Amino acid sequence: MLIDLVIDLGSESLRIYKNGEGMIFDEPSLALVGGDPGAPVITDVGQSANDRALEAAGGGQYGLVRPIKNAGITDVKTAKLFFAECFKRSGVEPSFFDKIRVVALVGCGLGYAERRLAADAIKGAGARRVYVVDGLLALYCYSEVDRGFFVDIGAAAANAGFVAHDGIKTGFQTDVAGNAVNAALRALIESRYGLTIGARSAEKIKRASTVYGVPDGAIRVNGKDAQGNFVSADVYFSDVAACARGVFDELIGLLDAAIFGLPVRDRNLVCGSGIFLSGGSAMFAGLPEYLAEKLRLKVSVVANCREAAVIGAARFYRERGLLKELIKI
């Protein structure tokens, strides 16, 4: 029996979608690794691996690693074990009778060698055949438009490009994304409010605010002062919005340049139809409105923006010839 999967390597999370069934795994790309360095053993993956590492807090012989970062493989040996454990956790295990096929989604910034490493790691976990595909192509398939400009903003990276029926015409990847906003917020709060906070606190602040307009109010934030004492402060949403806009303005500059560099026909189409926005960070309140105002374009947030790419890629299994047409295989 054939088991058809879509794996979105993502920038910080791994998603596995089973054709005909739906999402079967959606966890941080983290693994708890022990054993000898030459023969690592993975004892846990995903969010539970992170929780167990926090509980251990420096005790024991296990370490928390990220086998996948920005959709690229950091260590092939560990990545093979990681994928195998994720398959097992999802109820998918290769056998003589059950053959696994995989469409692996990556960012357009990955080169040939990095894509080959991703395919080798997934095959090492038991997959029979692996196609490494740009996530932007999967978004294009999900949207079912004739052609368009897609922007996918994740945690660690953003990918953007113009896609048509015969592939990606132009595209780029940048680290101006969700984590960049969090880093800017942490720096702002330390310099202006005298508080040192962690990444989780920054994410919480970001989710409570908006990037568009001048929001009122504040959020109580806990952290440490310069002496290491636990203290609190009210961080104004207006400061949060201004900080986030400073980060997204850099992305807007890149998008503006990419759109301006398109052939006249394609550029005119984008001016008429706007851009399609997806990814977890696309859910940042006010971001679509801010992008629309600055780019002077319509911004459409795709439905199921976190899962749109894997759902779109599942079409490759249902419609023979679609993948061949897009990536010329």
C-alpha cells in the first residue's frame, strides 16, 4: 500500500500531512538526543522534547537539538532518526507492504546540496521516494489562481515570489519574519523599560498587540532588571507596534523591489490582484492592513494560512502531471 505524505520542513516547526487523512503531526522541530555522540539516540521529539529538556534544566546526559533549521538539515544522522521518530509518533511506519512517498516542502533559499540532504534524511527514515518542492509552489496549488505573488511569513524565515503554471518566476527568502520581530521587541523592552525577557514573553506581547494604527493600552510584562531581580512593567502597545513596523518595513522594501523587478505583464497583474499572504506570522494582528497600506496593493490572507501549503501540495498526488509541469521532472 502506498502512503502519500506531505512534509513541510518549515522554519521552526515540522508538519506532516497524510493524503486522504489530514494533518497527523504538527510540532516544533526539536529532538531530545542522548547516547554516544557517534551513535545518537532520540528519546523524544516536538513540544514534549522541549518540555522534558526544560524540566531537566542542565541535569542528565540528554541535550535538546534542532535537526532542521530554516527548512535545512543541520545534521543528517540526527535528522534521519528525527524523521523516523516523527513517522512513528504519527502512526506511519514503513514496511515491505507499506511504501512511503513524500513531497517535502522547503524555502526557496535552499540550494541543490541542501535539498539533497533533506531528501537523503527523509529516505533514511524509511521513505521510498522523496520530491523536494518549494513551498511557494504548494501555496500556488492551494490558491488555484492562474498566477500570482505569494508571501509566506513563518517564524524564522519569509519566502516570497511570483508563481505561474510553469513554476516560480522570481522568489527570495529572508530572515525578516516572526522571530526578527520578537528579537526587536526584546531589545526594545530592555533598552526602554529596563527588563530582560525571554522569547516566549516576546511572542506573547506580539500576539496581544497589533502592527497597524496606533493602539491604546499596555500589557504587564514580567522580567529581570539589570541586577537580576524579578520585576514587572507596563509595556505600551504603541511602542510594540512601532517596533514591529520597523522590522516589517524591511520586508516591505524587499517585496517592493521584487514586484517592481517583474516583467510588465506580471507586475500589472500583481497591481490588479494584489498579493497572497500565508504563514503563522501572517496572523499577526494588523499585518495584512499594514502591508496593503505600504505596498498600495490588495493583500489577501489565504484560508488555513498555517496549513495551506501542505493542503496544496496534496494535490500533487491527486492530479498526475501537476508536479511535473511545475518543477519539470
